[in-house]
Amino acid sequence: MVKLESLKKSNQFQKALKEKKIHSKYFSIFAAKNFYKPRYKDNLLISFVMKKKIGNAVKRNKIRRKLKAIVHKLLKKKGAINKDYTYIVFGKSDAYAQKQNVLLPLIEKSFDRLKK
């Protein structure tokens, strides 16, 4: 089973934010080729980030959990997410009101566009 591993250091975030990026109304995804190895070979390097301006902690955590659940669903589909990349997903406040089945195809399409 693939586990999600988060970025820890500021310089890791800075490297990932300089490469490929895709924006939508509900989230922004930044991707960079893996510049350091995950702890285990099967792990996916991905971080979910929320700005403090977005509501209170409850709202931010709900958006983060929703995006994580969608990524877990996509990992079950073979080839939906490339594990050779490090990802940073910025949630936006509009994602709070949307249902997962609306966000799922948008995120899947975004990850497909990042592959190219």
C-alpha cells in the first residue's frame, strides 16, 4: 500500500514550488521531479498546505482531509499519479463547499496534465 509522506523542510518546499504548477478554483498543485528519496520506496512525496486566511482550523482541516481522501482514491487507480514527482497541494476556500465527487475528476485531470 502506498503511504503519503510529507515534505518537512523549507528548502524542500521552495524547490518544489519553482517547477510545474497547475491552478484551479479549488486547489493549486505544484510538482517537481523527486529531488530526495522518500523513506520507503512505495511512498508518495506529497504535502497538503492551507493558508491561515482560509476560515478557522476546522474549515482548513476539512479541506485538507477532503483533498487527501481524493489523492488516496487516485492512488488506487493505476498510473493516475506519478510517484517520481514531489507534489504540494494548496487547498482553496471554495473546496470546502464542494463534494468529493465534483473535485475528484478535476484533481485527476490536473495530475494528468502534470505528467506531460
